[in-house]
Amino acid sequence: MLRFILSPARSARTSLAVLAAAVLMLGAAVLPGRAAAAPAPKPTIVLVHGSYADASSWSAVIPALQKRGYPVIAAANPLRGLPEDSAYLKTTLAQIKGPIVLVGHSYGGMVISDAATGNPNVKALVYIAAFAPLQGETLQQLISHAPGSLLAPSALDVDTYQTPDGRLAPEGTVKPQLFHTILAGDLPVAATRVAAASQRPTALSTLTDPAGPPAWATIPSWYLVAGADNAVGTANERFMARRMHATTVVAKGASHIVMLSQPDKVIGLILEAAAGRR
């Protein structure tokens, strides 16, 4: 039997060759052309509540979005007037890195329409039974466009608050005994009591503050119409959704607080917007 005995020098050269081949194979595996593309980052979903509410109105929506891996911010809406509220949200949005899906409920639609204008990170706007104004329009004009809203001045308890310049300005909340009829007709009465007790007062100036240039004119928009809305009025919602050419769904029989009464409808539309499906 013949034996081939490698010299130490040749053995070392062989080991180096094997090592070099392994390095080359590893390098080829991570070349940009061959590597799997990294998934695009999920957008941050920013939820903006409306009048006579707070961020807890999104409590049935937030967990489902987080479960799917979306960063979620339920932003505080100051409810002190459209210029102030829009400026506050605009600052919040400016500090978020990456793409944003901006969602507004009710009066929150007025706020997102103003605050998103000029922000290139906002990729989609979602209106949930919300106001979508043209420039110069007011909430009062939009709510009066067609019959259907029961949110008359007589439905409010009005108090005052002190403004930064020392003036006393009026603010309102919905009378507890009317809250169920106007805002939450398809919710259990017990849930209605909780929502009525936790509502935040809204400056009455929000009714007459004119809107600025609307972000929905340049940003893709989605709209959920609440089919039995006694606050904004279902006919008014259909009008605004049609005017803005939004991708629209209807939640049949839904009251104004549709994100609590039919959260799956709201979640589904937000996911459609996040995926850019129209």
C-alpha cells in the first residue's frame, strides 16, 4: 500500500485553500443581489379621537393593530380649537420617523385634514365617521349640509374655561341622558354610561373654526360611513366621502362611536389603508 504523506507546508497551504473557499461561499451567500430583500417597515398608525371623547375610544382597535406588528399612537387631541389642535398634532407627526397612517374620528377628521398637509411621511388618511372639510369650511356647515344629526346646541351642557390670555371661553359636553341616543345607539347602556362619564369637554370654537388646505386633496384617503350616525349624520358622511373620492365602506347600523360598537370594520379599513389597497 502506498502512502502519501503531505509535508507540513503543503498541509498548511491546503487548509488555507479550504478556509478561503469557505469565506468565498459565505460572501456569495450575502451578496446584495442574492440576499432576500428586507421587508418594508410597517407604518406607524396614529389614531386621533374626536369631540366629547378621549384616546380610550380606540381601546377596541389598538390591541388588534399591535398584534399585527404595527406601532400605534393614540394621540391626545386637546379639543381647544382647530388651529391649536392641528398645530399640536402637526408637532406630534413631525417627531415620528418613517411612514404614517393617520386616522381621525368625528371632529378628529378636521384635525388630521389640517395637520397632515405638507407632511411627506403621511401615506394614508382614514376617516372614521369623520368630518372631511374643504378649505374654509367649518364643522357647523358640514353637519348642517343634510338632515340626520341630533347634535343640536340644546344637547350640550356648556361651561367655560380660561384661555392662555385670561379670557373665559365656552366649552361643551353632551348631556349624559342624550349620549346613548346621539352617539352610541348600538352600544350596551352600561358602556354608554362609561363613555359619557369619560368624555372630555370641547371648545365650542371648534364648530366655527375654518379649515385650512385639506390634506386629503393630495394624500390617498379611506372613509368608513357609520350607517346609523345621529351625530355627524350618515348622509353627511356619504357626501364627504364621495366628494373626496375616498375608498369607502359602510358599517350598517353603526352608531357614531363605531370603533367601539363595530371595531372589526374599523380595524379592517385601517389595515386596507396601511397596505395601500383601494
